[in-house]
Amino acid sequence: MPIPKYTYNGPIDHTIPPNLENVKNKSVIVTGGANGMGEAMVRAFVAAGAFVTFGDLAIRGTEIEKELNGPDPDQSPKAAFVKCDIRDWDDMINLFETARNKSPCNSVDIVIANAGISRSSGDSLWNLDDPNGPPTKPDLKIVRTNMDGTFYTWRLAVHYFRKQPETEDRDRCFVITGSMVAYIDSPGNWEYTATKHGLRGFMKTVRRSSWEQGIRINYVAPCWIKSAIRTKEYETWLIENGIEFGEQADCAGAMMRIACDKSINGRSLMITPRSKAQEGFMDVNQEDYADPKDEYFIKKQTTQLRIIEDKWLDDYKVWEEVPVPETPANGVLIKLLASGVCHSDHSLLTNENQRPWFQDKYILGHEGCGIIVRIGDEANQFGFNIGDRVATIAVPGCGSDDCPECSRDLAQLCERAHHSGIGEDGFYAPYAALTTRAITLVPDNIPSSVAAVATDAVKTSYHAITRRAEVKPSETVFLFGLGGLGFNGLQVILHIGARVIISDVRQERLDEAKKIGVPEEDIVPVGTSVQDFVRENSLGGKIDTVLDFVGKDQTFQDAQAIVRRGGKMVCIGTLDDTNVIDMKIGIRKRLSIIFTYGGQKRDLQEVLDMISKKAIQPQVEDAKLKDFPTVLKDLCDGKIKARVALVHDD
């Protein structure tokens, strides 16, 4: 039951009547369902044909259950009451288990977190104590009930939503009963107001991720609702002082409007007097910055959504059984021996701006090494044999003379050919089908895990340094970043014979560089300003090329400042999506700012030859394919010193 990512499309149309057929046979849970608004919700959903499990501390719920189910023992039950305290985890598990076990489809589709308490229960922050005595510790009962109880409800809702199949006849809908005090000041209502603000904020941030699990979340904000618990005299006094009441039935109506329309996600509805909205509710329309005067907040929100890339997925949903691919006539079928893990895997999982060829679902992994197990009928002429061990090229290009990229020797930019692990099926699987353009033989003395990593982490660095930067032995090079690509790039530069100055934020990586021959005076100490280091070591005007394997704003700015006039900046890393060119510096220095992407088959062949001859020794750690989620997280958290290859089972 996939739902779209949350975007603001204006307020919902509250005048559209709910299609009650959409909740028929659904399983609904309502907390605080034995009184007031909660009871109205329970009755409304039962009347619409849903099965309702409701919890409350009030034993009156037992009477409501009997009434709703009727006297006929042969009639299917419509409701189940569970006495529970929403602050008690075990009580809440019992509530959800009851819903799952007793509902007709053994499901949980709609959860309304309605239970809560107000100032009438005693606001422990409002009450003044004796300043001449000891301070009184607040019990914060309202906070514990309204916040902890709702969070318990949410946590269990997510768990039980995900137990059921993702089919069109099911739903994953969570609604919080909030309050208009989350929008207007309510003096003296301190604890209660804080909780309702908190729950509103919770809804607003959760809506940005809940869609990834097919869950929609909304907020309903009552204010003054008619209730039998008030005296007639008090109610009259409130009306005389400007209060207009909403109806309990309209609270149920707002919940029903949300439950019946799967397109409603991330919205807040307020309960209004019917003089304001005939339906008794409408969209608050205050949860997004839509007014041009809010330009600053719009910019801040846009930035926050761009930089926070956490995905709310089940270990990236990687494990799924798929058929063995067909062997292409002009290619081979290989059994994977090892697959390299790359930062790009995280970007592929989290970046919403994907390229035109991307499939909705595909196998990740763009670095591979395997054994040929089948050869296509038209591929025998290319010199490959069954049993050959080969390294892969993720983007080999189509090779056609009329291809805009391949015809200009830019095969790695070709959009026609298969892109293994980059929007199309890759190498985190037992088998892969490839054309002969996408494979090359691996020398016998290179381990499979190293060969796999070489297909990107070494090839990309090599292409950047030799083809794009064209580094010469006489040059002085500055290198930012000694991760998987950067450390391999360092070895390529040392092999060429150029002088290289290095910078990294991790001392252990600098120590590794020292071990392979970088002198102490060419290492920027951790925490030292790069520009200060260049100036203090008389390197100004001497750095011919800067290789940026990091790609953050700081490294990009430093690169422009330290490179010599007429020098080159080569951009390889992309940790920041956007970096800024100082036009004055760029023009006055006549800089060449060069971008690079991947590499080609000849680059991989040259790289494998260098590795075979020990000119480059990639640092590779081995892990199992099943460990991918953990490995990727560790890589993104900086816990992996260089590169990891996932070794496949025999």
C-alpha cells in the first residue's frame, strides 16, 4: 500500500463527504474510547462497518461493548473493549493483540491515539508551593499520560501495521487527538499545552518519513467541545464570554474523513463550531510555510529536508528472492564472488532526484568480481571461457557509433547501456548477466574482493588522476580525503612520482599515508587550517592540481584558495550536493575546474595490471553479503577505514 512522499498541496477539502465503504471491514483501535469524543468515534466507526477495539480505564467500556455487539450471540462481534492504561506498555500490547486476534481480517488498519488528560487532573507545574519550605517535585502526570501514552500507541501501531500484507484493502492510518491549544495560548494550561504542541510537532516530523512504511499520520485539534461533564451554569457562562462549542460527533466526523481518504497524510484538522464550517471541522492549514513572507522559514525547511537523508526502511529492504537472469546472446552469466560497497549506495537509496533509466525496484551493487558460468551464443568470439574470473564495469556503454556519448569516447556516461547497480540490477545478488563490454579478466594473483573494489574505488581515482587531471611527475598535487577512493588515488600519484600534500580529518588515515611513503612535512595535521598550512610552508603558488575526494563546501573553498594561477581543481567527492565557485578567484586565476565520473574498461585493465604488480595495494576489508545494511551504515558513519567487499557464499 505505497503512499507518496509528503508534499504540501494546499488544505484538504473538508466539504467532501467521507466514503464510508472505505472503512468497512477495517480494524480500528481507539484509545480513550469509553467516554466523550472517544466514544463518539467508536460508535461512528462501528456504524460504518468497521471492527473497533477500544481501550479505556473506565469500566463503562464493557457496557458499550455489549450494546454495540447486541444480544444475538450468533451475530459477528463489532467491537471489543479492553481496560487499559496507555502508560502501561503491557496493557497496550494487550489492546493491540486483542484487535489483531478478534478483528475479522486479523489486522490493525486505523489507530486513533485519543486518550489523554487535561488540567482538570491537576497541573503540577502551575501549582505554587511554599517558598519557605522545600521545593515540590512536579509529578508531570499530564506529560506522562499524553506524551508517553501516545508514543507507546504509535510504537505499537507501527509494529502491528507492518505485520499485515501491503494490499489495497488494508490501511496504515494513525491519527492523534490533539488540541487547538497547540495553536493558541491557553494561560494556566501549562503541561497540557506543552504536550499538545509536542504531539503536533511529532506529527509534522513523522510525516516526512512515515510514507516509506506506507503509514500516514494526521492530527485532529478540538477546542471547546460540548460535554455532559460541565454544569449548565458553567456552559452558559462560557457562551456569554465568547465560546462557541464544537460537537463530539464532529470529532468523529473529522476522524472518519481522514480514515476514508488514503490521500490525507500529514494534515491537521481543527474541530470548529458549525457556524465556521458546516461539517464541524476543517484543515488548520498552518503546518507548512506557504506565505511569501515566510521566505526565511521556507529556505530553512528546504535545507533541512535536503541535508537529513535518513530513510525509514527495513534494512533498506534488500533481501528478496529473484530469478536468475537470462544469459544475453552477446554476453555472459557470472556467479558473483565479491561485491564492493560504496558511499554511492547510500546516495542511490536516499536521493529522490534519480536519473531517467532508474527502475522502481532494482538490485544494488556496482562493483563486482565473479566467475563466468554461461556464455551467450554470440559471445564466444570475444575470448572468454566458462570458469574465467572477471571484474565488472558497471556502465560499459553501448559502443554504438551513433551514441552521443560512446561516439565521443565517454562510455561511462552512456544512457543506453545497462547500468549495473545504478538504477538497474547490479551485483548484490548471486548472479548477474552482462555483455562482454562489461567484463575484463582478473590476474590470478589478485583476490576477488580486491578485484571487485578495483572496479570503482580504484578505477574512478585512476581515471580522475590520469585522464582528467593528467598529473605529471613534475607536479605538486594537493589531495583532500583518504577514504576508499582517496587512498587509492594517493597510491596512483605516488606511482606517477608527483609530490602530494594530503589532508584528512582522521589521524589514522594520515598515519596510513605515512606508512606508504608520504613525508611528515607533506601531511596537514588534523585540525590545522589548510590555507594556513599552505601559507606557512611556502606552498603558495606551487600547487598545480587539487584533487578533492571529499566535495564539501570547506574543501571546495580551500581548493580555490590554494591552487596556483592556471591550476586545476578536480572534483571527485560529492558529500555536499552544492558548492559555490568564487567567480573573482576563478577568473583572476584562470582556474580549470574539472569534474570526473567513473572510468572506462581500459582504465580498469590498467588498474588491475598495477595491482598485480603491487604498484597499488587497495585496502579492503571483507564481510558477508548479509551484512550489507550494517556495513553501509558503518561506511557512512566513518567507521570503515577504506573499503569493504561483500564476499558471496559458495
